[in-house]
Amino acid sequence: MATVKDLLQGKFTQVWYVTPTSTMRDALKLMAEQKIGAVLVVEAGKIVGIFSERDLARQALEENIDMNTPIGEVMIRAVYYVTPEQSVESCMALMTVKRFRHLPVIESGKLVGVISIGDVVKQLILEKETTIQSLEEYIWVHMI
Amino acid sequence: MATVKNLLNTKGNDVWTVPITATVKETLKLLAEKNIGAVLVLEDKKIVGIFSERDYARHAAQEESMLLDVLVSGLMTRSIYYVGPQQTVDECMALMTSKHIRHLPVLDAEQKLVGLISIGDVVRQLLEEKETTIQGLENYILGREYSG
């Protein structure tokens, strides 16, 4: 049974974050640069929120939100997390029920990584031994 | 082995679309209303693009603007991978992982749009399968009758 620790093994362990006074522009640029879908918000060494592509898409419709808006105003404050010993299955359940795509990983009170729904699916494929490389050989790969 | 058809049976066949004349603001409103992450963009009933929260985030970062009044056609992704109803969930996972995408429109043999699946739908399906397997094993061990 694969654990969160297994998911982190295949990943770059750098955790990207911004502060509550960082602007939306700062957060979006960091996300684009690092090719990630969410960024943690940290203040005085503590996680105080999370900001994702979904939060941007929803907040953009609110009044007075622009690229200069501090992330502290648009972030989600209730941050769910997982621990390295948890099963990948429990992450799947949490992501499905809460409709999250990202979960920070905390070990002994320390942030050790962030896992995404993409990492979970990648792990599931590895378990099924489906080779991604041979995908290109499949005639059924359709594109419009 | 679960297929795309099984996924659609669970989630339904609704596919939300916007016309090529839609603005980013109108499209984001639809995403929020339906609580979804992507929509297809149509021109004369033909699929010409897909617009997702990621497309918005990447363009907004680049332009350093909210882009609300811009036409969605300026931000959408024009090359769209899709799947057929008979394909397996495994194939969907491989395609989503390989191409780094979270949504796949479903087209039938006549190239008709019959649904759209997301990475969330895939994970939900796999979760349900795991529970069924676990339940099935428990029943077997305890000698309960299999009525599937």
C-alpha cells in the first residue's frame, strides 16, 4: 500500500510559498514559473493559507480584485494536510470529498512537501505498471 | 476494467460549453456556477478549444492583468486531446499524466460530444473500485454470499 512518503520520493522537494502580503501577481508568476497549480501562504514560519488556480478563477469575479491584491485577502485559510505515513488512498478520499487538488505534507510539525492529484494519479499508474512512454505508440491517442 | 462510459454513467453527460464570442468573465462565471474547472469553446457547433483554470492562471500571470473582458478564444488551448467511451480509465490516467492535463472531452464513434471527464472523476472511480474490492474480499473471507 503506497504512502504519501512514496509520492514525495519521486518529486522535487522544494516547497514554493508566498506571504500574505505578496500580491496576486507574485503568486501567479511563481506558479507559472514553477509549473504548479497552488502555492502555500506562510507567515512567521507557519502555514496560514493556500492559494490555487481555482481560487484565482473564483476570486476574479469578485469586486476590487486585481493583480495588486494581497494574497492574504484571497487565500483559503482552512488548510487540510496529510502526513508521510498516510496511504495514497486516504489522500484520494480527502481530495475527492473536499474537491482539493493539492495537499501539504506535514511531518513532526514541519512542512516537507506538497502533493497534487496529478502525483496521486502518476503513482497509481506506476502501480499498474502502465508505461507512459509507450503511449505515443497507441493509435488511439486522439486529438482535435 | 472500468471504462470512460462507466465514468459518465456515474457523473452524467452534461458538458458545459461557451461560444467563441464569450469573454473570460462570462466563462469564469459558468465555471463558478457549475463548480467545474474547464469548458469547451464552440464555433458553429464545432469544438475549437478548451479553456481551463490553468489557462487563465498562466495568461493572467503573463499579462499581469485580470483579462476579464478579453475573448476566451485568446486564452483557450486549441489542441484538444479526447477519449472515446470504450477507452479504459487506465488509458485516461496515462494520457492525463503524460500530457499534464486534467480534463478530457468524450467523443463517440460519430465524433459526437457525449461528455467530459476530469482527473477528479477518475480518482473518484478508482476510490470506489478499491472499496468494492476491499468489501468483496471481506465478504469472501467471512463466507458471505456474492450477489453481484
